[in-house]
Amino acid sequence: METLWLQAPHRRWNPLRREWVLVSPHRTQRPWQGQMETPAVPAPVTYDPTCYLCPGNMRANGEHTPQYESTYVFQNDFAALKQDAPQAQFDLGDGLLRAETERGICRVLCFDPRHDLTLATMEVEKIRNVVDMWTAQAEELGARPEIQYVQIFENRGAMMGASNPHPHGQVWATEHIPNEPLTELAAQKEYFAKSQKPLLATYLSTELEEDERVVASNETWAVVVPFWAVWPFETLLLPRRSVASFEDLSPEERDGLADILHTLAAGYNRVFDTPFPYSMGFHPAPSDGEPHPEWTLHAHFYPPLLRSATVRKFMVGFELLGSPQRDITPESAAATLRAVMQTS
Ligand code: H2U
Ligand code: ZN
């Protein structure tokens, strides 16, 4: 790729969200006198008596977390969605004031009984249990007729709003397809109708060929800093074989997923020599009863850190009001990430 002009301000197309991202590579040298975050400190103890996710402890609703040995799933005590919300809707003012009931299920997913571990420090065989838990949740919740989407995610670190360092994630299963996967659905459908190939399969082959933004890979998965990344160290995790859902993954692909998640999470921690905060989540195809040949299961990692353990990116000003914008190029972020992934 001819890249010299890419050192000047330019915009890049995100084909998955069908929107532009502004890239301003010359701005990386600007001085910073703004907010500094407190660096995240690793959770030191293997068991915390005040942690509601540690085995044997009490949760907010008075129930006890059992002495689980691998993974553990429970209904979120402060669920954002309820299964029994009354069915209603309204449409006022020529469609300008619309509302409707949204039913759903929210669960908390414990990755491991040990309080001090993370995907970066867990053994790959243990992460494989997490992959199996995600698959079982996606399968069970997705099979319910009232559920059209199963969103699995993890908030890691206080900077990203995680309430507790104990390794855990969440699943929110909803009656309607949420905004982000709905946007991705339209883009992938349009591309498939035109090319008879899944958008993300073609995208991954291009990235593997270019080999400039690939930061890690194994036999079944690859991680890239997407060409259109917004967050400084944003990555996209893609299967080498385009499958739509967790349930379609072979045992080898599940092993591979556990392996690459470990590589990625451990590599992230080496970027600034600090536990790297992020929000990550999987986008499987909607579970709306339709076939989804256009869809490729993938995961987005959105870490907020920009230049150090204490300087984060803010989505403000032009980004809120105009378009998302980034300073360091995706290629430069990929070079940084590739270097730390290879030291594992
Ligand atoms: P986060 O760390 O990503 O916020 O996830 C923790 C979830 O755990 C959060 O959604 C729930 C919160 O509602 N929770 C319980 O279900 N029971 C508790 O006793 C405390 C927190
Ligand atoms: Zn704990």
C-alpha cells in the first residue's frame, strides 16, 4: 500500500459501520496537561472476603456464590432487562416520540474462582472453559423465541467501569437487535448480496496479505488493528474460517480462541507495563431464526489508553459532534502491539 500521503490528515472508511473516521497522524506530539488517570493496580489476593464473585461469599440479593471450581453463571441482581416487562408501545407526534417494551435477560459470567486472575494470567485451558461457557450461553439464550440477540462482553478495569477486579463478564440477551449489531448486519448483508462472500472474510484475507495491521494470529484466529480503528489500541479478533456464531466453532477453533485471547490480553498488559483496561465483546449473528451467511463472528476490543497507563483517549468535541478521530495511525498502533505480542 502506498502510505506516504497517509502521514497527512485523511479519513478512512469503516465498512462495518459504514461511516468515516478522521486520522490526524501529525498530532501525536501535542503536549498533555489534562486529566491523568490513576494507574490500575493488580488485584493482589486470590480470595477477597468482600468480593461477591469469590466462592462462598454473599451477593447483593443475599444469595451465596457457591464453591465453584471452573466457571459460574448467575442472573444479574441489578439486571438492566427483565423477562416479564409488560408488553406496550407508543408512537406519538408523527413517529418522533416512539417507545416500546424491551424484554431480556442479564447474567454475570465468572471466568474463574480465583480473584486475582485475568484473561492475561489465566492458563489457556482455563480460558477454554470460559469459551465453553460463552458458547453454552449463546446457544441457550439464542434458542429462546423471544431473544433476537445475545451480547457477551467484558468490562476490564475501573477505567472502563468494571465494578470488581474478579475475572468476569456479562451477557445481555435482548428481544431486539441492539444498534451496533444492527448497523453491522445491514453492512454485511449489503456486501454479501454484492459479492457472495462475507465482508469480514474478504477483509481478513486482505489484512493477512498486507500483513501491516495483523498483531497476532494462530491456526484458527487472527487479531488486527482494523484499518478504520477509532480507539488508539483497538483490535478486531476474527476467525480464519468465517462462521456466524459460537455454536459453529469446531473444538480446534474453541482451543484457538482461548489461546489467542490469552496472547492478546497478556500482550495488552505489556504495552504500558500495566493491567490494560478495555471493554471487549463478541458480535455473533443475530439469533432471529434467519440464516446468516453474510455474518462472521468477531470480537471488538476497545481499550481507552492512549499514551501511558495514565493518559486515556476521550471521545469529546469533534468526535461527539462530528466524526470519530484518532492521532496515532492504526499501522503505528499495530507495530507497537505486534512487538509486545511476540515477546510472550
Ligand atoms: P461489571 O463489573 O461489568 O459492572 O459487572 C458486574 C455486574 O455484577 C454488574 O452488572 C452485578 C452488577 O449489576 N452484580 C450482581 O449481580 N450482584 C452483586 O451482588 C453485585 C453486582
Ligand atoms: Zn473475587
